Amino acid sequence: MGKSKYPGEFEQVVMLALARVGDGAYSVPVHAEILETSGRDVAIASVYVTLSRLENKGLVASVAEPREEATGRPRRFYSLTAGGWDALQRSRKMIDSMWAGVEVPEDGR
């Protein structure tokens, strides 16, 4: 993994969406899961770029398969690697630790 042992916020969102959709998902269902689950409408291009970056970091793996129709580029199907799962668990543990003992004031300040 890169400089940080924790993926960034959007990287975590993409990884969690991939986990929710399941192994063998490609960018379109991952994008739809982000929108449906979080309500966050992100550009599909940001999902493509993030999946590529996560693959370069070894947190996801992909395989390209040709489309049934002869036109177009092969579709890339992604899955979380063991390192990706570890990174998500480390991030969750760190956030949970930071929240432990924090009480939000009633007025929300």
C-alpha cells in the first residue's frame, strides 16, 4: 500500500460499495451502489479512477473480459484483495477508537 496504511474516505466508499455488490462487479454497479446506499452522486469517472488507484495499491484486483458484443473495450471486473479487506478493517477500527468516549452535545455543536 502507499504512504498511508489507511485508504482515503472515497477509496473506502468505493471499496465498501464493491464489497456490498460482491466480487466480480464492474464500475457501473459500484457507482449505483454508492448512490443508492449513501445518496452521494459522484461522477462515474471518479469511480473508474479510484478503482484503478486501488488496484495499483494492491487493495483490489481486476480481470478484463471481452463484451458479448464485438464493439467496445473489455469490461473490468473487480474484487477486494486480502490487503483491501485488511485496510478496511484497520480504518474501521481506527474510526471506532476515535469515536469511543465522544459525546455529541445536545445542541450539535
